[in-house]
Amino acid sequence: MATPIDPSSTAFLMAESRKAPMHVGGLQLFEPPEGAGPDYVGELYRQMHTVEEFEPIFLKHPHRSVGTAGQYVWVEDEQFDLDHHLRHSALPQPGRIRELLDLCSRLHGTRLAVERPLWEAHVIEGLADGRAALYTKLHHALTDGVSAMRLLQSVLSSDPDERDMLAPWALRKRRSKAVESANLAEVPIKALRTALGLSADAAGMPKALVTTLSRGLRNESATLALYAPKTILNQDITASRRFAAQDWPTERLRGVGKATGATINDVLLAMCGGALRRYLLELDALPDTSLVAMCPVGLNAKQAGSASTSGGNAVGSVMVRLGTDEADPGARLRTIHTSMREGKAALGTMTQNQILAMTAIGMAPAMLTPLLRLQGMVRPPFNVIISNVPGPRVPQYFNGARLAGMYPLSIPMPGMALNITTTSYAGMMGFGLTGCRRTLPHLQRLLIHLEDELAALELAAGVN
């Protein structure tokens, strides 16, 4: 039976192109359980392949025709072939993390076939240290990055002795509670849809719009940036991808935050800002004014229809000045802390509908610029997207195999060649950097710069 596809998912299907595949991904590393044999990864693949009933989300694909009046609908794949979606891969020697990230880069740059269900999973062996890897990708029309992570986490357990655990795509009798998306790419579509029925909020919209534009002109806006400089990050992109990943102890970030009065997220952004400054300096491409990052934030409802800044169920974006024009790491962290605090405070004065509408206004230039092919010719609305997704706080296992690390892969877009997404897991903060390989040379050097910047922040904060 055909099911209509919502406007947000349709937008991702229509926006997709060869140079901009619209899927999110994830890389998980597993340590084999004690006593595992040399064919452990092969056994893991065969176990994941032994599925008789599937969750519906893994069986449907988009379709449109004259019979659907040209509209996209979900239909079940009558020729579903698990071998197409679940694959067993091996790394070339010497089986370093470098070879693993190269493979993930190639896999992530390939579009999913719309005539099939929009997902793939690759069980990967050949790591020299004996670990197994799992790379997965799901189309953004099917699910957002946050929900995809929750879906994969739902098959894990904190019990290392639990066995007979099902693959993520296997049908479950007990369905986990749905997790609300916090992905900002959906916000403009939601805003346009919600704006049709603003009801009581309509009276406050003109004032909110005037306030947003006024703050934007003064370079103070929470949702609208008019001062982002032109950089090499904001050119047209190709289909080639480079994925770089590494994690750091969350306690190191927390230590800097405690010593300076900043949040862990502030410190994370300061690491990114400092790393981008170092990277652009190496390329002699650092602009005189600060780079601007678009950061998704969660907002809890204070009361029906309004929002606060303590984190939760409304979603907005804050345009954060990364302080890349400042050489001092401490000053950069203070700039970011102030920018984020003021941005959240501004959003806290708006209702949810106003937040969505204002965010849509802020996102509109990012959507129109590639459509009009103006990348590199006009100032971008922001320079980079930086997201932070919380993950499990305690170690997780899959049939006795310990999850040793998890790293998100996201979506570079025309005019936005780099996406940085992080996730916390069991005391570590995993960074996933997804960029256009041809637009941004030596992207993996950002990992070195992230470590150098964290060390510089610790020194500036007086943390041993």
C-alpha cells in the first residue's frame, strides 16, 4: 500500500544530486568478545544476514508516477534483496584506521538507489588490531541523523553477556519510543508548513522579524548571519568525499569548561574554531573576520507554545561566531561562549513557531545560493555546520562485542563543503568530519589541529 511522503522527506529527495547525496551515515568499531575465532567478522555478517522479518522502514522506497499525480509516495519493495543492502567488505593491508576511513569516504560519496529501500550496511574486516567495523548509511528522506543513531543504539545492550540480539533491520515485537529529530536541515520545511497556522503567534511575528533583522545588521542575531566571510569552505563541491574521525576524553573538555565557566559544547566549538583557523592559515586562506557556524540547539517548552534554553523538544539554530580572527585560544572561547549564550537567550524569547520561522529565514540564503549557482560570489549565510549529538553514557555491546567507538558521517552541500558532527559515548567525544575531498585539501589535518587546539585551551585555562 502506498503511503504519501511528507514535505520534509520530499525536499531531501528532490534536493539530491550526484555531488550532494542526501544520506547520513555512521561508523561503529567493535572489539570481538573473548574467545572469538579468526572468522568472527564473517560470523557477525552471517548473523546479521539471518533475518526473516524486517522493520517496515527498511522495506520501503520512494516512487512517483502518473498514478500518484507526480507526488512521491512510499511503496514496499516487492523484489527486496538483502544481499544488496547488507555487504561484507575487507580492508587492504596494512589494515590501519586510514584504510578504514578511506573506504568509508568512498562508500559515503555514492548515492543510494531510489528504486530500492534507501539504506546500506557494510560489515568490515581486516583491521590490523582485530576489531570489526560497521558502516551504515540511511537516506535523510527515510530518517534524520539523530533518529538513525537512536535506531542503531536500540539494538545494543549494556550487558556484555546478552546474546541472540537482532540486527537493526530485524522486526521487533517491542517498539522503542520515537525520538524527536533535532536536525536543522528539516527546520525550513517545518517552518513553512507551520507558518500556515501560526494562530496566536502571528501577532508576534512582525516584531520577531524586525528584531531578527536588526540584530543581523548589527552582527548580533541568533538565527540570521549577515557577516559570514567568503572562504574556501563555501565553494561548489564535487561528489568526492573525505571522512576523518577521532575521539577525545570528554573529561578533557569538561576540565576546560569548569576552569573557564564555559559549557562542554562551548569548548567543543572552540576546538573546531581553533582547528579551522590553523587549517586556513596553512592554506593562506584565513579571512580577516570570524567564521560563523550554524549550530542546532534544543529548547524545552516553558509552557504550551513557547520555549526556553535548557534543552529539549523545540529545535532552532544559533549562528555562533567562532573567533577565528583571534589568535588567543582563551579569547576565542570567551567569544564563542558569549555568542552561544546570547543566541540561546534570543531564542528563549520566542515561541516555537517563531523559532522555526526565524530559523527558516536564516537558512534561506544557504538554500537559494546553490540553486542560483552563486557559490563563492556572494557571502554565505554561515561557513560551516557543527552539530553535537548525545550518545550512550555507558559502554554498549552487540552479542558480546564491545562498541569501542562511534563516529557520525553527515552531508556536505553545494556552498557548504564541510560538516562537523560530534557524538558523545562512554566518556569520549567522537568527531566526524565529512567534506568534499577536491574542494578541501588535506582535510585529515584538521584532526591534528583539533588536538593542538584542545591542548592550547587547557594551557590557557590552567588545566594540567
